[in-house]
Amino acid sequence: MQALNPGGRPKGGAARLEATAALYYGPALLFLGLFVFWPLVSTAWISLHDWNMVGANRPWVGLDNYRSLLGDPDFAGTLRQSALYIGLALLGNFLLPLGLALLTLQVGRREAEVYQSLLFLPTVIAVSVGTLIWLWFYLPAGGLFGVALAQFGLRAPNWLSDPAWALPSVALVAVWKFLGFNYLIALAGLRAIPVSVLEAARIDGAGGWPLLRAVILPLFAPSALFLLVSALLAALENVFVPIEVLTVGGPAGATNNLMYAVYQDAFKFFRAGRAAAEAVLLVAAFAVLIVWQFRLLERRTAYDR
Amino acid sequence: MTVNPVAVDVDPVKVDLGTPSSAVGIAGGHPLVTLRSRRRPRPFRWTLWAARILLLISAGLVLVPVVYQFGLSVKPSAGLFSAPLSPLTWPPTAEHYAQVLEGLPLWRYTLNSLVFALGVTVGQLLLAVPAAYALSHLRPRWGPAVFGAVLISLMVPFVVTYLPNYLLLARWGLLNTLPGLILPMLTAGYAIFLLRQHFLSFPREIIEAALVDGATTGQRLWRVLLPAHRAPVAALAVYLFISTWNQFVWPQLVAGRSESLTLTVAVQRFASGEGGNAWGPLMAAATLATLPTVLLYFFMRRALLDTFSEGAVKG
């Protein structure tokens, strides 16, 4: 009898099964709706108002916040610095971990685990806390980098207050902090290359650079592109706390970027309407990247078949 | 007799393939590794040694800030600027730790961080385990749409949600409270995504066998699926704990002015205030704030790294 009418799936079951499933995913969905999706709508709504975040006075201004952003040289500077930073992130958050992952394929698995464990360590340290030692490294007088350069008779720049050096200095901290994670993901992607293909190539006598160029890289290209977009999406988020701890967006906006500007305009300058408009532009930029990423993902699954 | 050398030659290969628990998940052992494991003398390979040296240098460079952070925390104040290049000095001093433990209510902050991190970890698991189960094995009609929402939620930049969430908490009177800190962090998108990946790879036949045995929906999750996924769930819990413990921007906004200050925010406050030039005490505070996550990492290293790698590939 049990087998004919098993518990959990009663006769008139479809509707009840749906209801049971909804009980299981419903609470999680409720939280996502309340704290992610509703805020998205709310942000778009706030962006159409002029508001200082505290007062009850909140006049409707239509697209004025967007218009003033697009005509604002400060905002143009923020966009330019974002682009510059993303360029640096491409080197540090994508090419560097990818290169290290390729090197790791040369060594044994046991040995690779040691490098993984060591490189991953900064990932478990709080960014805000881990960044503090860099304040000391970058100290203009008596800091580690300054003293080290002085040993060779070189004069260190003002790492954090020179507009030319501030961005790379802040970017370096983000690279340090997230290298292990990006490296782990890159390595996993490389190792997901079908073993049979590699073995066939080896039997055919391929090895070293030819194997890398003719087999590994082409097979890895789709995952690499996927990694690239992920790195781009994570870049601005990764550097957020280093900026907050080291430079607060300065000097003269040199380390500001679109994501940090949203936070600063809202919670430091109380320009809620402007911050919300920036947030909407940020989401739009992300959406473009994500659509691109989904395209890549589809192509990658097509490769698998 | 002639067979023996062959057997000796092959065995290490088999052992090498079998040992790493993750290897099966990531498309089997890597041939570049396994083929080399034969016990036959190999010629010196410069690519291997170049790779080894570059990797060692990178690992060393990554550890430099960690070493200096600890080094400064046990360095007598007098020697700080006289020999800034040497990370460690002998004998070490505990004066900075004593000073920090006396001057700051660190226990209070640690307790706050603990409640915050545990609250978010437990809350997210309670939400994500049933949701991942529903999306992987119950196959509801709206499942794809719900999973789509989960994926989209992962891609919303955190900073976009801060302003509305802050306003919402203000309206509910939850600013500067631990519940206010925890609730908006209970968006379990990543947890659902990761667990669903793992649940999907669990053989359907076993679940169906349990169904035939009369197990209810809940029993199939609780008695069949969960016991088989102890490792990824534990790794996820550790990941959630560490990343919540390390949160900075949100706790600073919501609990910045109160008794609900978390350890990371408190250390940062100390740095931008009284501790700004007191590098010894500051680094002692930083080391104390780092210790719990680093210890957790050392004990759970293997499970964490495996779970991340697999989630990344299957994703």
C-alpha cells in the first residue's frame, strides 16, 4: 500500500506539491524581495526626487538628477577614474591570477595545495582590518615602502596623496586582498578542461608551450572570458573598503569611482537624489555586463555538448 | 617476475588519483599531475622550477602584510621607526596587547561580532537549505523564475541597496540594534545558488527510493539529503561566518554610533581616532580581530577551498 500511495505525494497532489515547494522557497524569496528587489525599485524612485535624506521636503524633479550628473565635470572625473581603475583591475584581478593558475598546472597537486592555502589567506582577513597595515606601508615618513626605496637612494612619492600614485596604491591593496580568491577560481576553471582531450594531445606528443597554446588556452577561452566579466563586476566592489580606509575617494577625486560615489553622496553629503541616480546608472552598467556574461555562459555550455 | 616492475610503476599513479577528495568533482585528477607521478627518474625540467619559484615568490609577497601586521604588534614602540624594515624583533613584547585589552571594550565588540556573524550564518542556512532543496528536487512550476530571481539578486551591487535598507530600518526603529544589523544580511542568494549546485548532483534514485519508503518531503531533506551534504553545508557555514565577521561598510552605517559596534568597525574607529599613530596597539587590535577568522580558515581550509572551486566550475 505504501508503495502505491507514498506519503508526501497524495493523490490530488499537483497543487499541494506546489504549495509545499512554495513553503520551502518562500521565506528566502521574501527576504530577497524585501532587501534586494524592493530597494532597487525604491532607489529608482528616489532618483527622481531632490532630497537631503533627512527632511520631509522631497520635491519631484523628474530626470534633473541625471541631467545634472551628465553635465557635471566631477562626475565625468568619477567615470574616468572608474575606467582607469577597471583597467588596473584587469591586470591584477584577472591576468595575474590567471598567470599564477597556469604556472600551478606545472607542479603536482599536493604542492599546488600549499600555494593555494597561502595565497588564499588574505581572503579570510577583514578588508578594513587588513588594509590598516598598508597605511603604515604607505606612510610618507618612515613607512615601509619609503624606507625600502631609500635604501637604493630613491625618493618615494606620496603614495596616497599624490593624485598620480593614489589610484595604483589603492588598487594594489585590493589585488592583494582578492588575489587568492581569483586564483582559486581561475585554477578551478583550468582544471575543468576535459582530461581526455589533454591526454590525447600528450599522446600525440604535445607538451609545454605548444600544449598550452594549441590545447589549453583555446579550451579555456570561454571560461576565461567568463572569469574576465566576473572580475570586472567584482572590481569596484573589491576596492571599496581600501578606498574608505586609505583615501576616502581623494586626493581630488583620484580614487573615487561610480560605486564609491553612490555611498559618499548618500551617507556623507546626504544628496540622496544624486546618489540614487548614480546607483541607477551603476545598475544599468552592471546589467549590460551581465547580459554579456550570460551570452558567454550559453556559449560555454554549447562547447560542453 | 617481469610483471612486478610495471605494477610498482603504476601504483603511485592510482594512489595519486584517488586521494584528493575534490579531484573527482573537478573532472578527475589533472593529467599534467598524474602522468608525472610515476616513480621513474625524470630529467631536470626548467619550466617546473621556474613555475615553482614564481609561485613561491608570489605566496611570499602575499604574506608580507600579514607578517608585518603581526610583527608590529609585538615590536617595542621604541624600535618601530629605528628599524622599520625588519618585520620581527627579538624579544617580542606583549605591551601593546595589554594596552589594547585594557583601553578598549574588546570583549563587548567581539560578542557583537559573534552574534552578528552567527545570526547571519544560521539565518541564511535556515532560509537557503529549504529553498535549495525546493529548487533542486521538488521541481515547482515557478522554480525557474525563483532561481532567476536568486541569480539576479547576486548581481545587484551591494551599495545600491544600502540607502533604501537604511531608510527601512530607520522607519522600523532598528538602527543601532543587532537585529537591524542582521536582517538585511539575510539575503541568501549565494547560499541558495551554491547548495542547489551541490544538491543537484545528488542521485535522484536515492531520493525516490526514500519517497517509496513513505518519507515525507521534509524527511527526505532532513534524513537523506542533508546528511549526505555535511561537508558543503559546513564549508558554506564557515564562509558565511567569515564574510559576515569581516563586514565593514554595513555595520559602520547601521551600528556605527552605539553599543552594537562590531570588532572590525571598532578597530577602524580606533585607527582613525586615538590609535592613528600608535601602530603597536593598532596592529595588536588588528591581529586580535583577525585571529578568529584565520583560525577557522586553518581548521576548515580543505573543505573551504574544495567547495569554492567546485561551486565555481559547476556555476
